[in-house]
Amino acid sequence: MKKTSKQGVAVSNKFESLLKLLGLPVCILFLLLSAGLFINDCGGESKSESLSLKDAVYGSPKAELSMEKPASDELFSGPALSVAPEVNPVPNTKVHEVRIDVTHSEVQVDSIVKFTAWAFGGTLPGPVLHVRQGDKVIFTMTNRSDQTIKLSPPMPHSIDFHAAMVNPADKYQQVIPGGTIKFEWNANYPGVFMYHCGTPAILQHMIYGMVGMTIVEPKEGYPTKVDREYALVQSELYLTKMKDGTYLADMEAARQKRATYVTFNGKPAQYVKNPLKAKPGERVRLYVLNAGPNGTSSFHVVGTLFDRVWMDGSPQNEMRGMQTVLLGSSNGAIVEFVVPEAGTYTFVDHEFADVELGAVGQIVAKPDEIASK
Amino acid sequence: MLVKKFWLAWVAILLTFSLVTISLAKDKPQRAKSIVSGSRGAVLLFVASLCPCTDAHRVMVDNLVEQTGPKGIKFYAVFSNLGETEERAEYFYRNIGWKMPYYLDSDGALASKYKATRTPQTVALSPQGKVLFTGPIDDANLYQGRVEHAYLQDALADIIAGKPVRAPEVPPLGGCWIVRDTTTVPCRLEK
């Protein structure tokens, strides 16, 4: 044993000498490797990021302002646009010509409440814009507030696309009543993004309805296939009743964050009265945007779990097995789930005060439901 | 004894009712029937109940009212758009939190007299009614809330100091249109 021990000590001494000899270079090599890995993970571009962003385009021509009148009465146009909850497939083109005009119009919120909204494309929320990463959007907007002077005074409006990377002072500048702005931007990042009016007081423009959703599909498409998809924009309405029975948006209530309604797609509880449809066993994708302007959303579907959640709509921000998705104001997400069996699946903002104010809807799953397009 | 208690109770009820009425009236914005200048002058702020462009100047105006009021400047909000009512004015005041009196310019006389075409737009008058300044409150709407030119504040400083106003006429910077006629609306490109 002693001998063995002496031999062991001798081996150990040789190993220590070797280590001393090699120690410094090995340590330096190890440190360099670790630093390389760290930089690659935390600060540099990962392989997938560099693949997806290699065609990113920064910069675009200056926005054009004119008094050009729209050629038709249509308040929005372009195959990339749809009215939520519908989501049109991305048109098979790399360049999307899109028009969304601003108008003031009376909107029926429920069977009793009607208010004068300021609306993108005449809809509340504005139309859903669906493009693919790497595509170019050529956007035109006419401020038609000069055509509805009996409803509210003609006023400047603008648009701020969260999906775009542009100079805000140029592309998001105010457009006078009757004026038209035209500019282009490139969809560099995949995601579910907000757009809204950026003219002061922004809060006032937003509570009058000037919000909408842009979906930028990843260049390679999503990693999953779904049977059905819907767009849901959550937003708050702050209203005050006037003596003549009409309603106006209430800035003071908005500042105090006392919502009158919290809605999916502009109307409280509309999908309880007219539920969304699905078939048992189908895989459903929801594009969810919390347009706010003030509240958070704890989005949840009763009776199922989200097996994929992509925060802000990018598959690189993946979470699995989620019961609820927390969305701050202007956050988006894609949630996917399987409808396990026939039944009624209620979706809510799980902050239940918001359910009481209308943030509730249903998906009814029936075996005989017609398959989605 | 019972009669005395009865009368005392009545007096207490009446007193409470009067105090509540007075305090409610105090919170309610006061409608002015005419424009009365302060010792150094008056400021007319042309606004509209549904125009979102005034909100960015909420604090600036509040501060100016507080600072220049004791120095003899009196402020009025003027509603010149068609369809403005006391109820609409009160709605606007509830949202913006101002306390100054307002004037319902129902026939648009003030708007046409002072050539006001936008909201918000301001006119500063001398005690004799002479126009000393006309223009925007400031340029906060152009720079997402950052003020580079405090036009009205500078004009009032000059007026209070008894000096000529350094920029007596500044063109409107955007804003909502004052609509007096629903059949014709001005339409031109402006920067």
C-alpha cells in the first residue's frame, strides 16, 4: 500500500508539473472559448438570427405629402388587409401596396352605446395588415377628417407602425385634414405589432379608436401548421354620456385608467354573442395584441393550454405549456392550442375586472363546423 | 323647545344645501357673457371641445394663468366651432382641468374678428382691445411634447414688462380647424 502510495504521489507530482507547464495556456484557451460562447449567446448574432436578419433593410425614401384625393370611396385597400378577427393569407408578392385612410364615423359599441370614433380604415380596430418578413410595404393614408365635419372638427392625424424601423419625424409626421401621406418601410422582424395614431394627444387619438395590428410572418414561415387562425386586438374604451344620449371619449377617465369597456376587436363581449368557430381536434392560432392604451392583458383560454406561445409574435421568443400570457400595453403574442373536444372555450383577459367590462369571448367547437379556408 | 329645535334643524339643512350648491358651482367652469380685460390685458384661447391638439399645452396654460393672473392678465377659453354647447364646454373642461372662464362664440364673431382658424390658437389683447399677439401657445405638438418656442409665454412676458412683443404674429402650427360652415372647408397643404 505504501509503495502504491509513493508511486501515486510521484504520479501526482508529475501531473502537477505538467499542469503548471500547460496551465497558463490552457486556462487562456478555456477563457477565450467561454468568452466566445458568451458573446455568441448574449451579444452577437446567433446562427438563426443572422440567417433571418441577413436581408434586413434599413432606411427608405422620404415620405411624400400631397393633397391627392383617394381614387375611390373605399377606406382601406390592398390584399394584405383584413378586418379582425379575419386574417388574410400573406399575398404572394414581395411588395405590398396598402392604403388605410383615417375617417371619423359613428360606431355602435353595443345595442345602446354609439360614439364618434376616429378610425383607421373606418373600422375599430383598424384593418389587420399581414405581410412576410423581408417584404416591403408601400403605405398611403389620406386624412379624411375634413369629410365629416358634423361629427368632429377636422384635425391632424398620423400613423406609427411598431413593425417598421424608420425616422418617426418623417414617416409618422402629422397629416393635415384632406392631406395624404405616402411612405414605404421594410418588415425586418417577424412578429405581432401595433400601429396607432401618433398625433398629440396620443392618448386621446387612441381612446377614440386609432389602433390596429400588423402581423409579420417569419420568412421561413411558422414551425407549426394550423387549421384556423384569428386576430384579436384588446383595447379599452373610455366613454362619457352626453345629454342627447350620444357618447364621447373621456380623457379624464383615460388618465385615471377607469375604462368603460375592455374589448376584443372594439366591442365588449361581441364573441360571446357571435362566437368564433373551430372543430374538435383542430389546431388554432390566435394573433393577440393588447393595444391598451393603459391596461395589461392576461390572455387565457378556458379549457386548453397554449402549447406554443411566441412573445411579440416571433418564433424565436418561444414558450410552451402556458396557461396565461401577460401582455403589456402594445405587446403582442401568437398563441397556439389544440381544441381538445367539442365544447365552448371562453377566452378572457384573466384580470377579471376586465372581463366584467367586456374582455371576454368564446370559441365554439362543433364536429360539423366548416373547415377554415 | 320643540319649535326651537325644529327651526334650528331647518337652518342647518338650508346651510348645508347652500354650501353644497356653492362648492358644486365653484367646481363648474364659469361661462362668461362678455370678455373683460384684466389691468394688463386679456388672452383669448380658441379651443374646441373635441380637438385633441390642446391637451399638449394643458400644463403650460395652467402655469401661465397662475403666473400672469396676479399681474393683470385675464384668460378666456373661446369655443367658436358650430355645435358647441355649455355641455360640450364642460366636457372639455373636465378633460383638461382648466379653471378659467369660457366664452361660447356661438355666432363666430370673435373667430372672424380675430381671424382665428385653428384650435388651439391664441390672441393677446391690451386693456383697450388692441391685438398685441396672435399665434400658437407653443410648438409642443411638433416635437412630441418638447417645447422649443413658448410663443404665448414670451409674448405675455413682453406685455407685462411693457415692451413690444418680440414676435407679435406667429402662423398657426397645425391644430384642428375651426368650422363655421359645414358646406365649405378650407383645404390646402401647409407645413
